[in-house]
Amino acid sequence: MFHNDVDGIMSAALLRQYETEYRESCIYPAASTQRGGQVKKFFNSIPAGDKVAIVDFEYNGLATLWIDHHFNTDLGPSPVKTDRIFYDPAAKSAVELVMERCGASYFQEDTVKMCNMIDSAAYPDVNFIFESDHPLMILRAYLETAFPSDMMFCRIVEMITTCECDVAKSLVLMRIDDGSVKDIRSTAKKIDKHIVQFGACSVVNQTRQNQFPRYSEYFVRPRIEYAIRISLSGPHQKYIQIGHNQWSGKQNTINLGEFMRGLSYIRGGGHFNIAAGVMKNEDEQKFLDDVDIRFNQEETDMEKYGVDKNDPVESRAQDLVKTGVDIGAAREQSQKEIGEKSDAGNEGELQS
């Protein structure tokens, strides 16, 4: 089993190339959303006695070998390296760990560095994503534009293994070329007319998740600091993604995962620079209000919502929100406080 991204694909190919006992094993690609029950279902379908390796994906005790660099709450921050577990959250990619475990040299140093770069999104600039013709960047672009089937993911791993981990050769044989990079560049440019920008943030409403390539907002509007995407997720709820533009020239000071977890009407979380969650349809405006107050601060653009930012009710409401009060309740309390002050003033005038 392997995560169906560049790091997972390359890790699976290298493991099959070096450890021949897994070369004839079942290959199973797993998406980020396929966790818990779906992984259990996969293992229930495996014949007893078969060896199964998991690379670049969540731990399962039924696996004969697990290699991963994503933080595991049970194992913690320290590396664990045994015959069955090869785990190190400090590694930049799973490829690094497969290389270390196998003592292999199939991948050139440049390929390992590129895997690390792609998996951690440590690109030199946003243009690199939409212009590089490195074989792994072509593969990345293909995965994002073609939306391969499980069968195609398996074929990619098998072909890279057959070509002894020569990625460029395997792409030629599969007829995957730099046209994929041109495709994501063309699609990325289309996002511009869908962007609503307010302050440091941008919002794009998508008809489906991943309608536009990742980082498209930063490609067409480099000064955006935080990009938000809202997509339909069933008839009654929406899926939110929020990320920081690491190439904006401004450092992120807001833990996006904590921000999402702190909103009572959202089920979600994430990391310091990227987060996601699910909310009910009717909570979208509340979410945008909370984003405006938390992220824009001094540059808040409340006119977007038809609210005068100098209005005393709104000003007091924003202060209350910073203490943890919900924006709706904050506005009600603000109106009440100002109304009481007004009544007290009028009463004083009458008495005098």
C-alpha cells in the first residue's frame, strides 16, 4: 500500500526494486481520505500469510513492514527503526527512509532532493511549479491534471520499477510528457476570475474539490498571503481548505490548524501553514467574518459584507470575538451594551 502522491509512488517503486519479496505483492494506492475503515477493508481482502508493506501512509498493525515520515501520535517525535517499522517524522520524505532502510542507490541524489522538495512544497518560487520540466515535476503535474484511476497508479509504480527507477525513461514509455505542466499552468490562470480578495486573504468557491491546481492563487496573484477554497461536500455542507503563501515574502504568524480547530461550527484541523475542515452551508458567512477579523486585523475590509468598519457596534463586536465570543453573539452583545449606554445617557439628561 502506498500514498498516491509522488513521494508514495517513488517509495513504492524503490521498495519493490530493492526488496524483491514485495515485487510480486499486491499494489494498492491510497488517497489521503482513505483512512480507518477503508484501510481495514483492504487488509481483510489480503490472503492470509501474504506480506504487505505500507509506505508513506498511516500505520496498520497487520502490515509486515511500515515506512513513513508523517507524525504518529502513538510513536511521537523520536525515530523508531526495527525490522517491521521504519519511522522518522524528521525525514523530509518517505523516499529518504526507504533509501536508508534498503541501503539502496537506485535513485540519484537529484531525484531524492526533488522528492523532498515536492513532498514538503519547498519550491524555490511558485513559478517553478508551473514551469519545471524535471521528470518528477512532470509526474506531479500529470497526477494533478489526469486524476488517474487506481489501476493507473499501479501501472506507474510497476513501470518505474521495471525501468530500474529511471523516472524519465518510464514517463516516455507511458507517454507522459511536459504537456501536463502546460495543462496545470493553463488551468491555474483560469482561477483569477473566481478570486474574491479581501485584505490578506482570497476566497475561491469551487464546484468541486481540486477544481484548480494547488497554489494557483499564488501563481496569478503573488501578493495573496492566505488562500481559502470552499467546495461543495454533499447537499448540506461545504469543505474548506486554507493555506499560507510561503512565497508572499511575509511570514505566517497564525497556526492555521489551531484556528480551524477553534471554530465551534467546523469539524477540522491541520498544520501550522495549511488546514481544512467541514461546515454546514449556513455557516459560510460566519466563517468569512471570523477569517476577516482574525487574519486581516488592521487591514480589515468589512465593507465587503456591507458593514462600516468604523461602526461602534462592529468595532466592539470585533473586540469581543478576540476573547472567544462567536461573531453573531458578539454583535448582539455589542448592540446591547451600546443600547444600555445610550439609555443611561438619556436618563441622565432627563434627570438633569
